[in-house]
Amino acid sequence: MLKDFLLYFCSLSMHKVLTLSIGDMKMFPPCVSQSKYIFSWLFFCLFLNGCASQVKEPSLCTESWYEYVESRVPTGDGMGHGPDLGSLEWRSVVEFKLGLRDQNLLPDRPSNGWCKAIDQFLKDHDE
């Protein structure tokens, strides 16, 4: 969403710069060419677009994602006992707690698709 906003903002701003540079030649000092301003603005917009594309959702099937899921769906007994995060046993417990076990709705537990499906389920059922 941020990337879309930046692209929209830059396209509107670039249109304004081009309109001003073509419509009002006195806007720029005589010693500096108009193209320098246009290319500087274009570079700035591309830079912002590049920064926006670096904003990504957390990777799935990573330790930090497992911790996120564990915070939403506790699998332990509250005394420090429970399956290791990310293990097949842990994944089975997560399915059970979410009411998804034995429904054949999820990809195989060892796959990245499983993490994607669980992540989507949690987003769809966000409190």
C-alpha cells in the first residue's frame, strides 16, 4: 500500500514538474537546465519507490514467525512444556488449536505452503 501511494504521489508530482517546466520557462535559473530538475525529481521518486519495495511482510516459516504464531495460538501448558516451535508436532498442535486438523484444508505440514495457509487463517480471523 505504501508503494502504491509513493508511485501515485511521484507520478502526480512529476506531472506537475513537467507541466511547470514546459509551461513556465522562467521558473528555472538560466544557468541550470530544466532537464537537471526533471532527472533529479525522477531519481528521487525512483529512490522512494525502491525504499517502499523493501517494506515486506515478515517471512513465513522462520523463527520469528513461529514466535508470532505461538503468541496467537499458545501450544504449551503454561509451565514451559510443549512442542518445539516449528516442529511437525508443534504444527499439528497449532492445527488442533485452530480447529483445522483432519479437515484436509491445509498443505502438508513440512511445506512452506502450510505456513502461508496458517498465516492467512490468522489474518482472516484476527481479533
